Amino acid sequence: AQSVTQLGSHVSVSEGALVLLRCNYSSSVPPYLFWYVQYPNQGLQLLLKYTTGATLVKGINGFEAEFKKSETSFHLTKPSAHMSDAAEYFCAVSDDRGSTLGRLYFGRGTQLTVWP
Amino acid sequence: NAGVTQTPKFQVLKTGQSMTLQCAQDMNHEYMSWYRQDPGMGLRLIHYSVGAGITDQGEVPNGYNVSRSTTEDFPLRLLSAAPSQTSVYFCASITYKDRSGAFFGQGTRLTVV
């Protein structure tokens, strides 16, 4: 079965600073990887995804993530944090084989706080 | 295009009551699922369906039932509500035709007293 570990349940940065949210996964097959963002009292919105091809993927709101197979990582970054980035972020891996096709496995989430 | 619609948005139940959380999607997605979200636990899969007439259990299925009579609808039933079921519930749908990821509803915040 797949699993996802997000290092750090809370991350705080100053506005304008680099954002780095860490995600490691375990998967017995080539994974599909996702980052979702959740703003207060809302559902989850897809930020970006890796399926195949280029390992550096760009998403919405200036975020990007790099798939590193050797490190089983998919860390999320943004060069310069904005106050509006404050939210909870979830990393997920997709089971894209056989009987569990389509199933998503989520990490426990990282709450990002941005200080002015 | 409404996407995934969940109702109600908020609900308070007494212990032992039953209710149904509604989920509908208008994207003709094959796969639908229910998650619960609890602080520090991420999202945990309750039940899922790979198509009309087919359902299966996820990680935390106890106390919940589902059915999938149409492609569009995937209701979640709480049989006898317990305080441990106080949570935020999300419905999500996925298509196998591409890798666009899951589309989520806005959530139902359920409190069982």
C-alpha cells in the first residue's frame, strides 16, 4: 500500500521568504503525486500534480514541486511567500493500478502560517 | 458546471440518530469517494465506488453505509450517529480518462452530541 509522510505539521515563514513543505512517499509502483491546498472552511483544491515526464512541475499561485525518485520525495516550494498562501497543504499519492485504481493516500497535512 | 456538490454544509445530530450526507457530481466521473478529516489526521477514506453499482470499504468504514445507483450520486449514510463521528466529511470524484486528480466538494461539518 502507498503511504505519505509530511514532515512538519506546522511551518511558519515571513512574507517574501522561501516556502518549503516536505513530502515523502512510499509506493510499490511508479506513483502519481499531488499537492492540494485547503483554505479555512473550504474543500481541497489541486495545486499541482506529477504523473509522468518532467520531474519539476509547476502549479497555481507560483508553487512548484520536484519529483525525486531516488529520494522518494515530492517537496513543494514557492520562492516568495504571500499572506494569501496561509492555508493547510496536503500531499497525496495515487494508486493507479488494479483494484485500487483512483484511490488517493493523503499525508496528515502541513499548516502554513505567513507572518507580515 | 457545478463540479462536486455536497449537502448539507452543516449538521448537528444527537447520538443514535441517522442521517444521509448527499454528494452529486456532474462531470461523469467514474470514481467517487468519501473522506473524513480530523485535526492532525489528514483525510481518511471511508468508502469508495469505481462505478455505478460497485462500492467498497476504505480505511474507516465502520458506522457508515454507501450506495451508488447512478454515476452522479454517492450518498453516505450514518446508521446510528456517535460522538466519534464528529468530523468534516468530503466527497471527491475522479475520472480515469486523464490524470487530473480528484475534485472535492466543499465539505459537510457534522457534530454529534
